[in-house]
Amino acid sequence: MAKLLQPPPKFLPPEWHIANKNQYHNAEAQRLEEVKFWKKELDDKLEQLVHETEDLLNFQIRLEKALESLKEPLHITRMCLKYRLNRSAKYNLEKDLRDKFTALTIDDICFSLNNNSPNIRYSENATRVEPNSVSLDDWLDFSNTNVEKADKQRNNSLTLKALVDRILSQTALDLRKQCDVVDTAFKNGLKETKDAKDKLAVHLAKVMEEVASQEKNIIALEKAILDQEGPAKVAHTRLKARTCRPNVELCRDTAQYRLIREVHEISRNVSRLKDTLAQAQVLLKGLNRRQLALQEEIAVKENTIYIEEVLCMQMRKSIPLRDGEDRGSWSGAPRREAVCS
């Protein structure tokens, strides 16, 4: 029997499977590196946020102490204002003024009297010294004492106002310094958030490229599997038809064995293709999940940037005590437009 020529194989070479397997392992290794990288990034950011939170708590404590330091001077000022309404110095001055006005009126009348004035007459005991009268020295001492008490009260008030003014000035200076520190922290944090968002965007673009590449790979695999159907059906049809050979012609010849080997080889090739397709689909699902996670992280970063840059930073512009502002008009209380509602 003449030896039949062996036809060239009609299936994909094994190297194709190896190449796809290597691509899968490379993608997994890259995925592990990415997870490690972003875990480190998140750990660093968490540590930075913890430090920033501790700093803000320290600033809060300083502000609370500054506010606490104002309570006692404020209480003293209120009490002094209350006492000044009815203090003895004010009462004595007003009483002394009334008495002197009465005495001045009487002395003016006496000074204007003459021999021809009406209503002049003799009075009994006109030369008697009144028991409640005082000497000239006592009169001078009394008036001088009232003036000195008034000066003392006024000086005490001026001293207290100076003390309160110094406390308010120091508090304003502390608030301005702390405001500058917080503004710097905001700016640094905003820059770090923007940098992280940009890195995430670059990584997202790479992941989307990998998704597109893997989708093309899956389409190629599905087409390769489909392309095996034709040769497989032809081989099966030939084997089935050859079973109809009559009598001794039903010979297990070389062509028969080659057809059988071809069927087995096509089956193995299709099985390998399906395994590779399943791996590619798993990898694609992982890439899709990573894409969604990156998009969510970018959305979170964008929301953080909006809150800090648009809301917080704009709101903080209304805080007083900045460089170049007139601090003399600030009374120690926050401006109404600077208070968050």
C-alpha cells in the first residue's frame, strides 16, 4: 500500500498557549506590585492624617486656653462696670457737687446783699457756730479726698482696660499664627491629594489599556476555538464515512490512525484554548474590578479636593487676623461672616 503524505497540522502551535500563560502570570505579578504600592501609599497617607489630626487637636487646646484666659478679665470688667454704676466714689462726687452748688447759690445771694436789699433782717444767734459745721481744712480735705478717690477709680479702670487689651492682642496674635499654620496644612494636604489623584488617573489609564487588550485577547481566543470546529467536524465526518467501507476494505490503515490522532489533537488544543480563555476572563474581571475601584478612589479624591479647596479654603478667607489686615478693629470675638453656619 502506498504511503500517504502527512498533511500539515491545522491547529494552533503550543507556543501560542505558552505565550498566553506567560501573559497571565505577568499580569498577576504586576497586580501584586500595584497592590503593594497602593497599600504603602495608603499607609503613608493614614500616618500623615493622624499627625495632622494631632496637630489640629493641639491647636484646639491652645484656642480653648486662650478663650479660657479671657473669661476672668471679662468677668472682672463686667463686675467693674456694674460697680461703677453705684460705686461710692461716684456717689460722693455727685453729693459733693450738689452740696457745693447749694453753697455757691447761697454765697452768691449773700454777696449780692447790701443795705438797701429787701428781706434783710436781724436773726437770733446769728453768730452761733453750727455743731455740724466743719473747719476750712476739713472742707478742703473732704473735697480733695473725693477727687483722689475718683482719680484712683479711673486709674484702676485704665489699668484693667490695658490688661484686657494686651490679652486680646496676644490672643489675636496667637489666632493669626495658628490660622497661618492651618492654612499651610490645608495647602500641603491639598497638594498631596491632587498628586495622589493624578497618580490614580495615570494608573487608571493603564488599567483601561489592559482591559482593552484583554478583551481583544478573549475575542481572539473565542475565534480560535470557533476555528477548530471546522477541522474537527471534517475529521469526525471522515472517520464516520470510513466505517462504511465494505469487508476487508475496512482496514485500520495509516490514514485511519492519522485521522484519530488529528481528532485527539484538536480536542486537546480546544481544551487548552478553553482553559486559557477561562483564565483570561478571570483576569478581565479582576481588571474591571480594579478599574471600578480606581474610579471610586478618584471620585473620593475629587470630593476631598472640592471640600478643602472650594468650601474650606474659601470659607477661611473670611477669618480675620491675617497679614495686612487691621487688627485694631477686632474686639476678640469672631466676625459674623467668619462663623460657619
